[in-house]
Amino acid sequence: MERIQELMGRLEDLSDAEIAELEGLILTEFDAAEASEQTMESVERMVTLADSLDTVRQHVTLRNERAEQMAEQARAAAA
């Protein structure tokens, strides 16, 4: 969980490989929490992890949109 928190804190600066690692870590932790005895703590952990995964995926979408916009601007400038 510490690695997830560390990577989430640097989300803007992560490489594509680190983002993939982060998604994998979140999914692994979520699966572990889901497989454990359902307690208030495990459910809270699952919610936190699901929220983190949503944040990562939103960031990836935004990053891709920005890259597409920059590519379009570069094409327009080159024309």
C-alpha cells in the first residue's frame, strides 16, 4: 500500500511504465482485500483502491487528450 501511495503522490510525473505498475499494484491490492474477510477495514480499503484506480484512469485519459492536442497543434504549425 505504501508503494501505491508514493506513486499516487507523484502521479503527474509518472512515466507510462510507472502508471502501468501503479494500476497493477492497485488491482492486486484490491483483489487481496476482496478475498479477505469482509470487515469495515477491508471494505474501506477496497473503496479507497477503487477510487485510486479511477483517479489513475482519469489521469491517463487526460494525458492522452493533452498529447493529442499537442500533436494537432504541431501538425497545424507545420502546415
